[in-house]
Amino acid sequence: MTANGLRSVLTGTGSRYAVFDNGRFRINGGCNTLNGSYWLERDRLIFSPHVASLLLDCPDTLLAQEQTLLSLFAAVERISTLTDRLNLVDATGQTLLTLTRPKAVPLQGRTWQLKAYRDANGAIVSALPTPAFSLEFISASNLEGRTCDTYRAVFTRDEQNLSLVGPVAVSRQGCPDSEAASRQGIDYISALEQVRAYQVDTEKLLLRDADGRMLARFEPADDDFATDPAANGSDTKLPVAPKPLLPTLR
């Protein structure tokens, strides 16, 4: 809700999500993630006035959107649930925020291309257009992909949580012609090892850390990228993945 009525939110690197979990919430308005407490009794909803946020380098438009969200929290009184939508309303019943459940899609059977990631300084940056970094979930417990190198790992997951079992196995050749791409590869693998949760729909895959911060954002790759082994400039054999130490969650 704005002074001019309801409007669609602007898209940013955070991809606009809201999570309510056991009295704690995480809401991302496109860049920063807002964290705080909430109380729910039947349809009555109250947000804590104390909201924490990581101060990232966000465009002014997304910062303004975030401030609008913060101003609306205090006015929220109740929730109104529909089949695929959750409305947060004020005391008069006016809708202040509308949340929709993303369409769930399987992780397997698609090649995901990296679009943004959290670097060693903690900032979300756009991925280099070339070489294209990829990620594939090739089974219920194994993933693989390409950076400048090839990599493979074992993972365990349920409907919301995902984490690696042991370290990532990497071919360790680097990008001899691009220092920036080599640095991106190091930061990306480091981010991958911190993943504890995920969110997936038809348009994107988000990997998050234990605090809900986005670590990497992917989009479905083109068919050529998914099927051509030379599309990323490497035909190196994948390293052997470490054996799983925990049972796989299916």
C-alpha cells in the first residue's frame, strides 16, 4: 500500500520474500532483509516495533520501498488468508500487504545459471556473464556444476532446508585468462558451503544462509547451456564427490 494505492513491488537481488517461523519473521523488500518478532493469535497479527536489518548498498528505489514496508508493519492488525494469497490488513480491513505463495518446482531436471551471489565482503553482486556458472541437482543427494572449474558435492534437504554434507570437491584449475572470474569462483564456492535453506519457483532458485540472507540467485539456463558440455569453455572431468555422512532427506 502506498499513498497512491496498492502497487506491485520492485524486483531486486533479494527477490521479495517473506518467511514467518515460530514467532520470528524475515521479510526482504528487494535488497535488505528485515528481521524481527511477531505475535499471531487466530487472525490477529502484531509486528514487534524493533526490526533489525543488514545495511547493504541498495538503490534508492529499493531503499524507499523498504521504508514503506517498515511504516506498514505498525498498522497491520490482522491476516486474511485465501487459497494462494495472504493479505495483511489494518484495523479497518484495508489491505496493506499482499503475499503470494510461489509455485514450487523440483530442483532436479534443470540447469540453473548463477545471476548474483554474496562476495567475500558480504555484498550481493551480479555474476559475470562469461564464463557462465552453473548448478545442477543430479540426484536426491548429489549436485554438480561448472565455474571456471567443475565441482561436485553431496547435499541433504527437506522442503525448506538444504545444506552440503562435507566440503565441495573442485577441480582447482581456476580461470587463467580472468582474475575476476577466478575470484568469483572462490567466493561462489565459499557461499555454497554456507547454504542452509533454499527457495525455488518457476523463475528462480535462491540459496540462503542460516540467518535467511541470500547467498546466491539462479535462473533456469537456456537449453543450449544445459545440454552442451562445452558451453562453459571446459570439458574437464568432474572431481569425485565426498561420500555422504548423513542420511538423505527425500
